[in-house]
Amino acid sequence: MSLDEFGLIERIAARTRARADIALGIGDDAALLQLPPGQQLVVTADTLNAGVHFPPETLPADIGWKALAVNLSDLAAMGAQPAWCTLALSLPEADPDWIEAFADGFFALADAHGIALIGGDTTRGPLSISITAMGWVPAGQALRRDAARVGDDVWVSGHPGEAAAALQLWQQGGLDVRAAAVDGDLERLRQRLQRPAPRLQLGLALRGLAHAAADVSDGLLADLGHIASRSGVEAVVKGEAVPLSSALRRAFGAAAALDCALRGGDDYELCFTAAPEQRLALEAVASRLALPLTRIGVIVAGQGVRCEGDANGARASGYRHFTG
Amino acid sequence: MSLDEFGLIERIAARTRARADIALGIGDDAALLQLPPGQQLVVTADTLNAGVHFPPETLPADIGWKALAVNLSDLAAMGAQPAWCTLALSLPEADPDWIEAFADGFFALADAHGIALIGGDTTRGPLSISITAMGWVPAGQALRRDAARVGDDVWVSGHPGEAAAALQLWQQGGLDVRAAAVDGDLERLRQRLQRPAPRLQLGLALRGLAHAAADVSDGLLADLGHIASRSGVEAVVKGEAVPLSSALRRAFGAAAALDCALRGGDDYELCFTAAPEQRLALEAVASRLALPLTRIGVIVAGQGVRCEGDANGARASGYRHFTG
């Protein structure tokens, strides 16, 4: 079967939602979009390649979900309201069943957050998904990496390390990424790897509360290191404060679990800094969103990132994907 | 050598120009951009894959140029002012020389039009380049495919068919895409394939003059067919009016040259429709831009596209890339 560029993109485009701010969607040379007045445009682009960013046997619906999730996570980390995206999909062959399953996962996440697909193309090649996601934030209110201040608390959402744990289990042959696990802990870890939840509501709630923010894609210490580096400060994490889920501890033991949480990537939780005066407000956000927010450290004068009480000391090296 | 995602994208990002409308560029989770008031955002995304969209031996500088050119051409076809782009680059290995040469071509074109790179990533994988280009147009002034009217003239810029001719010559072993040809005609054709010029100034000049427009990426008849289809009209092309360059006629003879011009893709000229009252104004645009604009047909009531005086009759089938 030959890959029909026109038929494929139309098949995907037909499933996108409409939005009132789209003057012209897929079908012309480009899309025409209406940004609300007073807003800055927020743009991010990320690619997933088969065998590099996800196991080759990953289900197409999970690939569709995750390719969009990693981009929406970047918008979340800016405190942006998501709106539109483009999709560049390279496929070895035009398999309608694969496309429909991919679109199932992609639009499950897109529709949950009201995102519309406004452009892109399908080309023949090894499986690769490049997405550019767009949204907006009121001018001056974005959560930037360079805004951490000495004296800030360091916070993280959710339970980092679970996606990395699932990946390790898959590499050891102990987890089938294509099927729900019977064991509840294993299934929780698998879901975290295959269907990460971009923290968009949290990003919006952090506007005006947090100073700096980043999403945890490379690893907690690595991404916090980016904040420290761009802000010209040092981040000190207290190892015993890092939240380790029961599923993670039961699967790996406390020490290895902490290593996953500090250095594992692909969780797409948010790591952020905020003044101590915001603690009550942040606890209220956690309660409202039913999402744990945990204080794990402080920002001090200096540079770099370190973790107290971690057996691996200063090794903050980031995640380089599983074949890296 | 391992591919270092961080080092590579920084190496490329360091070469981008600054723009006053970029509040935050590469280095954070996402870019922050300021759209001028009263403008609609114009967004397009296109991918080039090695061996599908360009010969595998193509020079990296030509790949960098062309990957951006095909996207800027879509902005041109909307009458948009180009501004920013993201770049998703998949590479088999991190070769600094290759990256620098790619960037040479990419930024030669970007700088010529004042475009800034504001995001993207580099990943390991078979060579693939996905770009999302952004710009703007005053609300209501975009050149859309669905705006052709019965009675319009059909126009095309430049000399279509030359890129397809170069591709045929390469396929027959008669053209080295990596080196300047000694023969002047051959070199002209080679340049048209390897370094297409997006018609951005023409797109801007056509605002208020043209009704519908599209860029010629799939082939003149195919792209004109998109205009006809979306506008609910028929386009009739007069074969003898289609401008054939001397280089194209000398290389292929008149009949084959016309076939290249009608059905060859990858030229990135603009095809557009305009009321007959605009002829003088359009001739003035052609003169000002030193770019030929030729009336090649008319829009009538009906549907589809046909070419009078073409030996291949109604076959309007588009370009499907050289391995298609």
C-alpha cells in the first residue's frame, strides 16, 4: 500500500475539534489563528522517535497520547493556556488501523484539554512524531526557568520516578508495555510511562504563585539544574523529602526508588520554586487539584544542584532516553 | 560519537538572529512571542525526509535551505509576513561538520527574510527535518485557496517545471546535485531544485490584489486543482500560455517541458487568481519585484481543472515525490 499524503492527513484532521479562534484550519497552505488580545504566544516543539523515545512495540494509541503529552507538558511548565498544535507524522507505511489507533490516543488527550490540530503533514519514513504546540499566557505572567530567587522553596508535583521505574522493568523483561498489568503497582507504573498526564491545570494555578518552573522530562535533578543555572542560584534538595510512591518503593526498595525519583525522566511532573509566603496558597492548590505538591528543598546563593542524603551524591546527570 | 541533545540544539540556536518580538527564545520549556495587534497568526508545518523529499546525497547546506524554504513558501502563499520557526531535526549521529553545514543553508535563508529560530529539538533517528513556521497577516487579508471567483484570471509566478526537470536529470544520471554544473542551463535547473526561493515578497504584494493563492509544491495543475476544489469553481489553463524557461525547453523539448511545468512539483512558485481589473497592478508588481507574472488561464463555473492544448489532456495528477 502506498502512502497517500493527502488521504492520511485528512483522515487525522477530520477528527480534530473546532475552536472559535481558528479562522482557517487544515486544508489551506497554512492555518489562520486569532490570539486573544494582551496575550503572549507560547510555542514549544518536541519529537518522539521509535526505539529512542519509546519502546518499538508501544501501542499506537499510547504513542499518540505521549507525543502530544510531552509538548503540552512544556506549555504547562510555562503556565500557558494550551490552544493549538501541528503534527508531523512520518510512517513506514500507510496503515489505516494504525492511524486510527494513533489518533484515538492523540485526540483523547487533545480533547481533554480542548486542543485543536491546525496543521501538519504525513510523510513516508521511519516512525517519528514531531509536534509543535501553541498556547498563550498574559504578558509577563509566564513561569520561566530563570526566575528562581534565593530563599525560595523548591516544590515538585506528584510522585517522580515512576515512569523511569516502568522503563527499567520493561528493559528487564518484567513489564509488557502493550497490556494492562494484573498487579496494581505495576499497572500504575506502566500508565505513568505510557500515558503521562501533562500538568496543565497546575501550570495555570501557579501563575502569580510560583517564581520559576520546569517540567521533569530529563530527571528531577537535571531539570532543577536547568532552573538553577538559568537563575544564577543553587538548588539544594533534601533526599528524605522527595515523595516516593508506595508502588515505586515496593517495586525497587527505598534507595533505588530515590535514584529513580531524582534521575529518572519522562514523568512530566512540574518542578517549581516559590517564596515561603506561598506555602498555604500552594497547599490549597494541591487540595483543589487533588494533586500532591511537596516541598523538597530550597534555593540558596551559589550554583548547580545537589541532593542531601542521596547515596549517589552530586551525580545529577540527566536522563538520555533508554538507548542513549 | 553519541548524540548530545543539549549540545546540538544549542549549537544551532546560537546562530539564530534576535528579534524584538521574542520575549524568550530557546532555552526554556517554550518560547514567548509577541504578535503585533490586529494580526492573525499564520502557522504551517512541513517535513522533509532523506530519500523521499530529496536525494540522499544532497549537501547538508541545501537540505537546511530547502527544509525552511518549503515552509516559508506556505507562508508566502497566504500573504503572510514571516517571523519565527521551530526545527525538529532527527539525525543518525551527531556530526558537528554536518550540523554546521546544515545551519549554513538554513540560516542563509532565515536571515535573508529576518526569521528567527525559537524552539525545537534534535533527536537520534534517520535524517528527517520537521519545521513549523509562523508569521502574521492583518485579519481578513490572507490569500486563501477558497477565494477564487468566476471570471478571475489565473496567474503563475516565475517558470514552473524547472525543479522537476532537475530531478528527472538527476534520476537519469545527468546531474550531480552536489556540485555546480558547468553548463549554465543545467546549473539553473539544479539551483531551482536545491535552493528554491520562497516568494514571500510576492505574497505580501498580492494582498488586496489576488483572490485565491497556493504555492506550487505538488504541481501546477494539482495545486490549481486545490484552489478550484475549495472555491467551488473550474480552472482552465491555456497550455500555450504557460511560461517555459529557455533552460527547460533546451533540456527537454517543448512538449516534455510543458509536462514538467504542468505536473512537476517542488518549484514553490505562487499560483493565484485575480480579477481582470488587477492586470495593470499585477504587471507593476512583477516589474517591481523583477519576477515574471504570467496569465495562464481563467476561472469559470464548473469544477476541477483542465489544460487546453496539452497532449496529456485531463491528467492533472500531482507530484508524489520521487520515490512515490
